[in-house]
Amino acid sequence: MSSSQPNHPVSASPCCTEEEVVELVNRFYALVRQDPELGPIFEQRIDDWDAHLSILVGFWSTLLRGTRRFNGAPMPKHMALPGLNPPLFHRWLALFGQITTELGNPALKSQADAHAKSMAERFWQRYRVQGYDILNPAFPPASSKREKSA
């Protein structure tokens, strides 16, 4: 796994099935694509949604099920996204939490939400280090991509 992925241990017994991972990814990104704030960011950068979703399923399967199918480095691709700000991160987390709640699996929700929050906080921290945050200097740790960016 890439060093840009959260350092949360995967339990010996996965919190969810592979089918739940697929459902999480598909439902979440369907919601993101319809979102007036997040949708345009993703739609401008992802040309092949089927390929992107497949990568994301591998990513989340690695995190939640320990499958080790993903071994990429998503952080550099995401660092290239201009104009991100704390409200966008909070919106992403809110939509993600909505879907994990709707899936009805408390263990999946707990682990996936923890990973998502950790990723968002780390992403914003690195974004700031790179100087992309000049107008948006803080990302409060609240609970609230792309092939060409994940």
C-alpha cells in the first residue's frame, strides 16, 4: 500500500463484504457526481468513470477488507487540483457519511468514515504545505479525484 493511504490496521475479520465495497463506491460517487459543488470538480477531470470506479473499489477494498488490490499513490494526483477549500472537504465527508449510514453496516461505517476523515485531514494538511491554501488557511478537523486524479 502507498504511504498516502491511512495507517489504520485492517482487522483479521473484514468489516464488510466486497459487494458492500462496490455499493459504497458506486453510490457515493453517483451522489458526488450529482452534487452542485463537488460534481464539476470530478467531471472536469475523470474521462472514464468505469475505470476510475474500478480503481476506487480496489482502494476501498484494500482499506476495509485488506485485499491489497490497490498499490497506487493517489496523493500526488489530488495535489494537482486547484481551488480546493475546507467547505469542499466537509461536503465530501458529509456525502460519504450519508452513504455509509444508508448502507446499514455499523462496522463498515465506523471504519470507512475513520479512513475518510483521516484522508481528508492529511490531504488538506499536504495541500497547505504545498501552498495551495493561501486563501483558505484552515481545515478544522470536523466530521463534516481522478484518474487524471483517485
